[in-house]
Amino acid sequence: MKSTKKIFIILTLIVLLPALFYSVYEISALDDTELMIDQLYQRQLDAVLFSVNQYTLDVASSWATQIENEPANSRYDRLLQANPSIHSIVLTDSAFSTWKSVPARNEQIRDSFRKNKEKIERLIRYQTVSYRKLEPIAETDSTFLILFAPSSLPATIIGIVVNNEDFIRDIIGKKLTDIAQNDFILTVNRLSVEKTVFSTVRLTNEIFSHQRPLWIFPDHVVKIRLRGATIQEAARDRFTTNITLIVILDLILLAGAFFVYRLIKREMELVAMKSDFVSNVSHELRTPLSLIRMFAETLEMKRVPTEKKKQEYYSIILHETERLTRLINNILNFSRMESNSRKYNFRPANINDIISSVLTIYSYRLEQHSFTLETSLDKNLPMLSVDEEAIAEALHNLIDNAIKYSADVKFLRIESLRTDSAVQIVVIDRGIGVATEHQTHIFEKFYRVSHGLVHTAKGTGLGLAIVQHIVHAHHGTITINSESNNGSRFSMTLPLTETI
């Protein structure tokens, strides 16, 4: 157990810790990457919105330039005809004493000029240093003024009265459509009434995370987003996908490390089992050999007083020789099973005859250990196509276990019976039994329960593995019904087939 714990710690250090550090690094790198992508995206959108504002300012500036270059008595016909969004052009002096409006406007426009006297004075100061600044002023809900002081007409203020929606649709809208193409969605919204004045597409429920005010338009903003998913949404989806992949990779590494740990642990357990196997086989071989040598030496030295005693010794030597032979055959057969080279010779046989021949071999041993033997053999069993030696070997192993693990109650019952589609051979004892948690493992090679009489009784740990291999080779099943300290019932079920 200490070795497996060390292996687990080493696997954790070699595999899991680097994976954990890598995952933390990747997650932090993803955060930085998504932040960088978002910043680049914001800058791109800022550049787009800046170009829109610059364009509208250039349009208004070109209007101001055309007005400046016209004669004082001009009717501005070409400018008004080319730009339907311009309602009128108004000229006045800094004292608001003279007025000229093309076409004629009502008195309301003069109120707009007077209310913005401070801005007008500031425009005149800019003009004195040769700087023409445009000043947008809302006039009504549908129009606004663009004020400027022309350098060609000192102390004069000119206002361009523009219709909001016409300007946005005819001037800004065309620019937004050119920019949008198939990449962006752009809209112009009026904030005070939460109204979309213009959009490059038919809007549904789009969410705009980026917007900028229109310089030339008070109370209006231009909004922009990518078609489909936004960069933020795409970055968030990419981040989620990458995190998921990293977690899956970590889980795979964890599963791989656990699998390697289980494999190494199992291999180490097998090494320990094989070591126990060698020790147990040595003991199993030594016991019959010691008895054979002891009785053979006694007979050789002619220390046996009677013929009856000699026959008893000869019988013991014979039985121990058979026991030794079975042990060696078990080891050889297991070796053939491991290399898939064991061959079976199937032919019709009577199951009851096989059982009787095996019990004849065990009669002396059962008598010596004071066992109560019961048999219940169905006389109407059909002939089965089986390997007689293999079935006998399986039965030998089951009876060996029953004798070996019977504590105080020495009882053995052998049954044969027929079911609808099979023949069963049942071996029942009243020994120490097998706990439930061990019943799924006792048919594994080298497996031995590590406590109680099962541990102190020597054995190779191969018997039940050989039984299972033989039964499966006959297309049958082997089952156990047992409880601790309440005996065991092993059932070999062989299918009713004439040939296999």
C-alpha cells in the first residue's frame, strides 16, 4: 500500500500538477487575449464612428464654404437645390439689427439667435483669429441651426437651418450604408425621445454596446455593432469553449493518471499475488512430498510390523501422489490457459459417472477428515458432449476448496440435476463461506481472501480461475451462493447440447 501511495503522489507531481499550472496559465492568457481583442474592437468601432462624425462635419463645412464664397446678394439657389435637407439660410449682424433669410423665415428663428448670443460672440472671437468654427444649436424638434462667423463678412453670423431627419437620411444615412455593407449594423438615435431615426437594417432586438454622440447633431447618437454576434459575444463564446476544452483535457489527464495508477496498482497486486503463489505452491508441493518420503523411508527400513499397516502406508503414498499430480496439473493447465494453448477433447459422457469417479478418489481423504458426504444424482441426465478430464478437474478444485475451508462442520453434498436447458453440478459445504464483497473476485487468478481461515489455509489461488475457464470453454456458467460462516454453494451449469 505504501508503494501504491508513492506511485499516486509521483503521478500527481508528474501529470496533474503540470496540467493544473498549464490550465491556470491558459485561463489567465485567455483573459488577457479576450481583453486585447475587446480593446481592438472598441478602437475599430471608435474609428468608424469618428469617420461618421468627420464626414458630417465635412459636409457642414463645405456648406459654410459655399455660402462664404457666394456674393452678398446671392439667393443660394444651387446649394438649396442640391441639399433638400437645408430649409433656409439666415444672415444677421452681431447686434441682430439686420436680417436676411433665404427663403424667408418667420420670427421664431430670430429668437434662436438671441438665446445663443454668448455662443455667437464666441464664434466672432474665433473668426478674429482666422478660425471658423461650426456651432450646432437645436431650434425645434425637427430642425437645428448650424452657426458660424464667415471671414469674408466681418461681424456677420450665418445660420444654416437643417431638417434633422432629412439630413440624417440623405447625408448621414448614405455614409452609414457604405460603412455597414455586410459587416456592421449602424443606427442614429434621438436620445430625448428614444427614437431610432435611421438604421442600416431592419431592427429586431439588437443590443448595441458601442455608441458616440453626433458632433453636429445635439441630442443624437450613432450606434454600431457587428452583424450576428458581437466581438464581446464571440470572445465570451470562445473563452467558454476554451475553458471547456481545458477542463475536458484536465479530466482526460486525470482519468489517464487514475487509469495508470489503477493499472500499476493492479500489476503490483499481481506481483504480490504471484509471490504468494510461489510460496503457497512450494508449501503445497512440500507437504505431499514430505509425506511420501516419510512413509516410503519407513517402508524401506522395514519398520512396518503388519501387512495391513503396509497397505495403509501404500494407500497414503498413492493418495499423496495423486494430490501432487493434481497440483502440478493445475499449474500446467493454468499455464496453457494463460497462453490460450489448452485444448479440450469433447465427447459424449455421463456426468454422474464423472462425479462418481472423482468421489472415489476423495473417499480416503473425506474419511480421514471425518466428512459427512451426501449425494443426490439425477439418474435421468442426458449424455453431454464434454471434456471428461476437464470437468473432473473442475470438480476436483471445488471439492478441494470445500474440504480445505470447512472449519468445525465437516459436511459435503454433491448434486446433479437437470433444468429446462442445462445440467447442473452443485457442490455444497457448511464451511466458512465467502463474504459478498469477495464473491466477484474469487474467480480471478491468484486472488485469495486476506483474513481468517481462508488466509491461513495454503493454496495456489488458481483453482476457481481454472474452474471458470473450463466451464466457459463448455459455454456454461459458474455461480456462487454464499455467506460468511454459513457455507457455500457452487453451481456449474452446462448447456444441453449434443456437440460443442
